[in-house]
Amino acid sequence: MEEPRHEQSAGSPEAAEHVGATGTHDKARGPRLREIPLRLMVPNMITVLAICAGLSGVRLAFENRFELAVAMVLLAAFLDGIDGRIARLLKATSSFGVQMDSLADIINFGVAPALVLYVFLLDQARSLGWIAALIYAIAVGLRLARFNVMAERQVKASWQSEYFVGVPAPAGAMLVLLPVYLGLLGLAPERTFALIASVYTVLIAFLMVSRLPVWSGKSENRVRRDLVLPVILVVVFYVATLMTYTWETMVVTAVAYLVSLPFGARSWQRKYGDWPGGHGNDGLPGDSE
């Protein structure tokens, strides 16, 4: 015999509590896919494409197709650099996108360049080469963590709109691949070169986690009207040389960036008169809010 069921009226406290709990559980899972506008998905799809490019670069390196491997890593860096700008352009910024972008940065600027460099050259240095690759990848993670902490602070120093603390991760990825550029130009990947490249890799890792003030290029300084056309011509010339003499241009770009670091630090010191190492607001553990 079927037992009688006790129906709950729609207005009863038990029913209201059940509906409220169900709504809370549903909201805790996040918005449904059909509720997300397409414009919010576009930046995240670009981020996913950047991850695919970075990981594809690793695969190509294992297949000894190093030119394409480096090209894919640089493409990943480019895509990773534009996804945030496209999100702001489409007014599609979100907390999910920020977290996704941070995870992509670790892969594209840390893991992928380290593995490509190791497969191309650092494996000639045996364990020392692997240690250098590990140090670099971990340095990228530390650099990105510090950047995220500093970006979340409510009160920011005036210099933070013009300078980074340490070499940024995208620039670090471009710099750490300098031995690969040289190798693609014909420098033999022998053990001595691998040992020198290992030391260089650790140096780049140190520059990324250091407190060195690095010009960010985000200042609001405007170009004089009479210099607009010359600047455009310089950009066109750089792109043309990059397409024609790719590895020579990348070597010059990396060396020029390294040479510019002391000048950027000197410019910071002239403007603000103190070294950022004396402050406690650079995102390191133990800094006061």
C-alpha cells in the first residue's frame, strides 16, 4: 500500500527555504553558459589560442622544428598581449578572464620558452641546463604573482604607471630565447655554449624577480606632431626587418632591451630619487597593505 505523501504548500516556510537553498546552490556554480554574452567569450578564446600556440611550440621543439617552435612561442606572447586590450575594448573584462590570463602567462612566458630553450641547447649542459630552465620557469611564476598582488592594491605609487618592478614576463620570454636566435643564425649548440646559456638563463630569471625599475611604456607622454610620421616609418622599418631578417632582428631587439635596463633604472632614480628596494609595496610576502 502506497504511503500518503505530505505536500508542501508553495507559501510554506519549508518550501521557501528549499527554493532559497536551491537558488544559492545554483548561483554558487556560476552563470550558465547560455547566459554569457559572446563578447565576454572572445578575449578568453584568444587566451586559449595563446596557450595552444605556446604548447604547440613545445611540441615543435621536440620534433626539432625550432624555427617554427620559436615562432609559436612569440605568437603566444603576441596573443597573450592583446587579449586584455581586446577585453577592455569590448568592455568584456571579468575576474574569470583575469585568472585565465594569469595561468596562460605561466605557460606562454615560463614553461614554453624554458622547454624550447632546454630542448634546443640547455640539454647539452646536462643537469645544469635543466636546473637553469627550472629556475627560469619558477621565476616567471614568482614575477606574475608579484605583479598580480601589486595590481590588486587600492593605493598605488605614482611611479607604477610608468615602471615595472623587475623585467616583465613577456620581455623575459623574449630575452631568454636569445641563445636560440643565435643558434638559428649558425652558432653551434655545443657544451660550452650551453653552459654560457645556462648562466644567461639564470641571469634573466634574476632580472625578472629583482626590484629593478623597468620602464613599462605605459606613460601618457604624447608624441610631438612633427615626429608622428618618422615614428610610423621606424615601426614599418622594424616590422619589415623582422619579416625579412627575423633572427638577426630578434638578436638586436634582445640586446637593445638589455642595454636599455640601466638607463631605465637611472631615469627612475632621477625622477623619484630613491631605489624601489627601500619600499615595502612591491608585492613581496610580508608587505603591509
